[in-house]
Amino acid sequence: MSDTIYVERFTSALSDEELAGLNILIGKEDSSIIIPVQRWFVEDGREILNEAMTKNIVLLTYGDPLIATTLTELYVRAVKSSIKVNIIHAASGLTSLIGETGLHIYKFGRTVTMMLEFKSNISVYNTIFDNLMVGNHTLILTEYNDIHNKLFFLDPRCVFKSLLELEQDLRYGIFSEGTFVIVTSRIGTEQQKIMSGKVKSLINTDFGIGPHSIIITGPLHFTELDALTTLTCNVDEPIDNTLNIQKISVNMVKKYAPKAKYAVDQLKCAIREENNFSTNKGLIELLDNADYYIDDAERFLKQGKLELAVLSIGYAEGLIDALRFKKEIAP
């Protein structure tokens, strides 16, 4: 028999109607039996743990309780305080939304959350890049908040616009209007909807009230392709988002090798114009070495030895900069 029943409403939205339904399920029509609590109450945890020392306390959550790190941390603190804890597991919203799209769960990489605050955007962008580089899908959870019973759900359109802005700054080539995405909304409810298509087709769509999640797909198995066109509201043919991206090291070598070759040629011309063979012979030989490093970098790049390619172009740039400094030649 429970002495107090708390229900948290920050890992997912829980309406007043659903709260009333929970009270009816436990045989109480009084809506005050189950006490809704905010994130800070659970994160602080002291009141819950103090009560649990002498009473039977229940903390209800949506889905699997140990998916949320806040609840796992509370669980650990309870065990350390010698408080007996019984956990009733349930289906997770994460597995539910992945299953509803028809994608293979073992092809997902790190999951990340997009917040309204700008500082979360770079982490999301980098996670998409890392996942795509190894051929994984990326699940982006979007911010949900319940402040004084006023629900806030981050709109998928805001996510698209933020990632497009970051792409303009970082230019890794991982997100554009041609990127194929999946938007899941209100999974597990009667108002569930899943849409898929290119960003340019969805960026002006009204997705309605949340919660929403977004999936950036990697390479797609033929069964996943079939599922997306059958199970989702599909507006564009699914594509592999990894086709046009390259590792940062590849981009670096491709970007700097031509510039380094041009700089070597310019320095050689400037040195030869001085007509001082005895003094400048050694400098020309150093520039030849810079040329060799550039050639090494391009060869290592073709061989897939990316670390050696970056090191070689770095050595070349170092020699070039040193000679520029010695000859007082501006970059």
C-alpha cells in the first residue's frame, strides 16, 4: 500500500485527463491523490528519499523509468541510502518511435537532445556528423517543458533552421535542405503522426503539438526503405544522407594541399629573383621538401591513411610559414 504517489511530468507530457485516469485506475477519483512534481523536485530528490526512509513512496514516470538519467541517479542515491527500491519496467518511448518508423534499432548511433538554447545546437550537429561517418541513424529528441502547467514543445521547424544555420558556419556538409529526415509526433497517442521527406519539403509544415522527435537517416536497408514509404507520411523518396559527406581530415587535406602548392611556387619564384645562388640554394631545397610533404599527404589520402595525410600537410605548412617569416613574405 502506497503512502504517497508522485508523478513526474518532465520526461514526457502527461495531460490532466491522463492524470485523472491514473487516479481512477488506483480506485480514487480525487485528483489530488497522485501528486505531480516538477523536474527540480526529482533532481533534488531529498524530500522523496527522506519520506522513503519510513514510508512507501511511489514515483510514476512515462515509459521505462531508467531511460531518464535523472531517475537513474535517484535510484542510485536510494540504494546507497539502504532504501529498498522496486522498479516496474515499461515500454520506452525511444524504442516505440523507432519501431513505428520501421527503421532497424541496431543502426542507431548516439541519441542527442535539441534544446531551445543555442549552446545545445553544436552538440547536436557534431553528433549527426559522428553518426553519419560510421553509417548510423541519429535520433534527435526535442525539448519539452512543463512550467506552471504550461506545456512547451520545441517545434521541428526550429530544429531545421538551427541546423541549417550551423551548416553555413561549420560546413561539414551534413545538413541541407536536401537532407532526408523523419519527424515523429505524439507517438503512442491517438494523434500520432510520422512524416518523412527532405528538409525543404517539411520546413514549413505545422507538426502540431508535441512531443516531437527527428531522425536523420544514414544508409538505408531495403526493408527500411519499404517501411518508410509504407508506414510514414512520405513526401520524398528516402536517400542515403552519407553520400555527400567526408571526414574532416579529408576536407582539410583537399582544402590545404592546393593552397600549399601555390605558396611553394610563389616562394620559389621570389627566392630565384634574388639571384643569390649560394644563399638561396638551401631555401629552395627546403621548399622541395615541402613539395614532397604535400605529395605524401595526397598519397596517404588516397590510401586512406588519414592521420598521416594530415601530419604531412602540417609539416609542409610549417616549412612554408617558416620560410615566409624568414623572407618577410606575407601569406
